[in-house]
Amino acid sequence: MLADGVTAGRDLPPFPLSAVDGFALRARDTLEASQLSPRTLKLADGERVSRGEARRVWTGNRLPPGADAVVMLEHTEEKPGGIQVRAPLTPGENVSKRGEDVRRGEVAVGAGTRLRPHHLGLLAALEMTHVSVSAGPRVALLSTGDELVEPGVKPGPGRVVDVNRLILSRMCLELGAEPLDLGIAKDDVEEIGARIREGLEKADVVVTTGGTSVGRMDLVPAAVDQVGTPGVVVHGVAMRPGMPTALAVVSGKPVLILSGNPVAAVVGFEVFARPLLLRLLGAEGEARPTLRARISRRVPSALGRRVFLRVYAFERGGEFFAEPVRIRGAGNLSTLTRANGYVIIPENLEGLEEGAVVTVHLFDRVGRR
Amino acid sequence: MLADGVTAGRDLPPFPLSAVDGFALRARDTLEASQLSPRTLKLADGERVSRGEARRVWTGNRLPPGADAVVMLEHTEEKPGGIQVRAPLTPGENVSKRGEDVRRGEVAVGAGTRLRPHHLGLLAALEMTHVSVSAGPRVALLSTGDELVEPGVKPGPGRVVDVNRLILSRMCLELGAEPLDLGIAKDDVEEIGARIREGLEKADVVVTTGGTSVGRMDLVPAAVDQVGTPGVVVHGVAMRPGMPTALAVVSGKPVLILSGNPVAAVVGFEVFARPLLLRLLGAEGEARPTLRARISRRVPSALGRRVFLRVYAFERGGEFFAEPVRIRGAGNLSTLTRANGYVIIPENLEGLEEGAVVTVHLFDRVGRR
């Protein structure tokens, strides 16, 4: 992400270039050329093109001194010692002018641009080998729960592998943010509080998963409120999945308290953390690509809750369809791995009818069927 | 890119879980519960839920032994020493069954999947900490041209910075291919031949830029033909930009000979190298995302040539538009940096009328205006 706009220190191209394969010449020499009376030009001996001369050039070659236009190869005919031109050229014809691509003093690449290969090429052409980029915001990730074990550790009876930090750290990296690992905390307000304090010292944003519910087990919100002020600002969001999501601020830093359910954690991250991190990166406009598609079957929904429905969007016969990923439990990870996007069902609808046109927010490529 | 499909070695979830926040109970105990005659259940003392008992659970908790259903918190009423239930539950209600997400023996993630954060989470949950991924194909990149200097070197008079290897190496990395740098060769058939030979030894694919034209300066095709057989198979493609593109095979390895013009090189890479590399990666289906949009102004085109028009696609008022990037020279890098996609104008059209519906192949996010 480019931190400051880059102003071109030179013209690009730095000198006039031939825009085609052909012959560089003086336009004035062709003024009276026509089909019936073609004009014959002599091939120049040296670099310079003098009156009545032409010189072979290829696309991208510097325009030889003396020349002011280029006739395309296919519009010429070779003759002994020269070429024939059958139509007049105007000065500048088939020539890329100096500064035509980027003019000196112009902003060549704007601040907040995520640098694609093309931008790197343009910067190199402008002899900008060093530019300032935004440091990604640091995101401290904490999982909570007595039942959790680290990935790679065999879970004993009744225990489960914590996948949330792994998934969310990769989602941070994809955005250009820097994940920091706060590990797994036990279901203990003191321990959770200590880890969150550590996260607030080291990072710009803290994201926790687990230990929050709409009911009574609100360990993380309680811990955050002990760590500092104002503490929890929002607790409970009318969305599904992700109802127990809580949002907090401590010492001016955001703390996002997400559900421990991996799918709800991912959706919570998508809805709250992603826009926040993009804003910190100066890339607020960078939403997920969207696609308009028809929903392939009826989906019931809960009135009063905004539902984030995982779908597989695909093209068939020039039309786009979104198929709800049909797996019983909404908490199952395979509803994410089998999907390539999500559809938001507004809280004032009881569901979607088959064939309804929806907006799919894509996190992977559109399929074909 | 996952090389082999991953078969689940265990059920996920490994045991029944509560799918909601609420109380685990025995469905049979609620058979006669109703609004008028609610059933009161006692809170269980230990882990086990016995007849007439209930136990507090949160989403994702293991279902306590003895219980076979979960009543949602909001459907209960707290009573001294217990809870009241006002409707019967069926066995399995609000329970995520063992193996419901992924069943042991099932293919959890298919071969050729580009692993997103979600897939890594699912693999970790399945205790798969090591999987085989495809090695990216190695792509040797060579630039040719006496006028070229390395990025970072001040170009002397009449010389230009070679940006092609920089851009194409980043495009390789984005796909998951591994770029190898063959440097810059002078306009000399022997030198070019030696570098290509080196590339064929070290890499799976060789991509060159420069030293090819539709006319007479065909240094790279000549060099390739000297290196081995069958050599050049196609020379000259009816596309714009990228007419002088040549395609060759030597000792069973593809050699893609692209124009030296950076924009034509990028388009040539897009059209010929990208599908080839995706195929070598086992990800043939992974085309650029596409978008249907209306072209915002008339574009003339050359009959008989397939034109790759750079456009900026954006949304306005729920409709998508594609604006041709209006810069005079087709060879200018800023036609790429200001675009977010391209439109293919077929060779049998003389152009596009304003408002025509086109398919945009996106290489960056869609804008908004």
C-alpha cells in the first residue's frame, strides 16, 4: 500500500518513440504522396533522417533525429535502395510523444494504491526504486477456552483444536496487516485480562475469539472492562452467525470480541475487523468484489437478524447463480471451504425466495457449471 | 495449491456439540411441555444430565452425557433451582452431530484447491498439519535489447529501464509460479541463444520479451530455432497489442516470445503464459474474475485483430460500467496502472458502440463512482 503519492521526476517516455513497426520519416516529404503517384524515400545511411530519407524502426525505438512521423510497415513497399509511400502522413503520426505516458510533475501513482506488478513497472520506469509504503496495522489475536489445544497437538477427550488464530492470522496477512499471536487463554478473567493488556501494548488492534455469549458467560467482555476504559461499547449484535460479538475500546485502541465458533469468528472478522483494518491501511474503498446472482433455492431466515449466508456462486449459460452451501450446522467450517462468497439477508426479511437476485460478496473465484 | 486431495482421518465435530446457547436436556422429558403446562427441569449437579435435568451449555460445547437435545436460552425461563420449558423438543434438536461438518473418509479438501485461510482452519481441525502442495512451475525470464538497463541503473541517453522482468516476475509470483532471472541479453542471436539454453536447463517455461517483430528483426525466434527443435511454432498473432508474439517449443518445454513493449508483454503474458502456468499448477479453471458492464464510450477497433482494451470498471447506482483508459499510446504503462481489467474486442468487429455490454476480465477491484 503506497503511503505517499509518487510524483514523476521525469517524462515517460523520456523521448519520442515509434509506436509501430515501420519507417521513420519527415511528414513533409509525404505531403503529395498518393496511390497514383507514390513517393519514394531513400534509406538513411546514418542515425539521422534527412530530407527525402526514411529509416527502419520497431515499436518502442527512439525516433531518429530529423524524423517526425512513422509510416507503418504494411503501408509501404520496398524498392531498390528505398521504400515507397502511397499516402501523406501528418507530423507526430505513429509517434509516442515525450511525456505522453506520464508527464514530469504529475502524480504517477496515488497514495493508498495497493501496488500491483504494473505499478512496480511504472515506478521502475520512472527510476523510483524506493517508495514509502504503509506499515500494516498490528493485530493481536487471542483465543480463549479451557477446551482448546494448539494446532498440531492431539486433542484429548472433549477438547478441540483452536483454528481461529490460524484462520484470522491468514486473513490479516491477506489484507496487509501483521498478526501477533497472544496464544490461548483459559476461561479465567484475570488471565484473559493480562493477555489483552499485552496485546494493547504491542498491537494496534486486539481481536479475541471465545468467552463471549449473549447469555451469562461473558469472560472476555468482563476482562476488557477491567483492563481499561471506556471498555465494552456494544455487546450482542443482531446478526447470524456472530450474535455474541462485542466491540470495545481501551485507551483509544479497538478490541473486537468475536464468537468462539470458527464460522462466527470469520464472519465477525469480515464484518467488523476487515473494514477497520482497511481503514487503518488507508484503503477503505477496498471492499470484496461483488456479483449479482440468482439464489438457486429458497432460504428461510430469522426476522430481526441480519444473516450472512455462505454461498457458492457460479456461472451457467451466461447467467450467475448463488447456491447456499447446504450443510446442516451453521457452525461448520465446510460451509466456508465449500463457499466462494456470502450473501447478506437483511433483518427485515424472513428469507429469500428461489430465483431472488442477490449480491454476492466474493472471497474466492466464481465457478462454472 | 493442494497437490493431493485430503481425506478426513476423523469425524468433525469429533463429538456432538451444542449448536446454540441454552440448556442441554433429554428431549423425552419435554414431550408434554406446552405454553399452558410448562415443564420444569432441575439443573444437573455434575457433568451428566439425568432424567428431569438440564445443564447450561454454550455454542460449541460438547453435549453433556445423557443429553440428546438443547433448548435455546431464549425459549426458557429461569426458576429457583431449575428452568422452565414451554414446548417439546425433538432428539437432536440444536445439536451438531458427530461428523456433520466432515465425515471420516470423506475428501475434505480436493486436489488443486488454492488453500484459503478457511481451508487451513479445516485442515488443522482435522489434525492435518502437513499436506502436499504443488511446487510452482519455474519460469525463466529474459529481456533482450541493446537499449535496456537494469531497474535502478540510470539510463543514459537513448536508453530505457527494462521493466518487463520486474512486472512478469511479480505476475508469476501472484499465480504461485517461481520466476528465475536470465537478465538482459544484447541484440545478438548467439547471446540470446545461450541465455535461452540456460533457461531451458533450469526452468519449466522460458518467457522472453523484445527481439521479435512482424517484420525483419526476429532475433529471438532465430535464436530459439538454433537452440533446438521443433522451435518456433507460431510467429505473429492477430492481436493488439502483442502482434509480434511467437510461441515455440524446445525439447518439450514451452518458450513464449513476447513483444518488448511492456504493455504488449503484459497482455501476451496474460493471454498465453497465465493459462499455461495455471495448467502446470493444476488450476486450469482459475480464470480472472469477470464482470458484465456497459462500455462508457465508443471504441474503434481494427477488423481482423483481437484487441485487448484496458478499462476501468466501476459501479454507479447499481449498474456496472467499463471506461476505456483514454491515453493516446497503446504502449503506455499507465494504460495498465489506471485500469482494473480488460475487455476483448473480437476480430470480427470494427469496434464497440457506446453502451454495448461487454465482459470485463478483472485484475483489480471494481471501483465506485
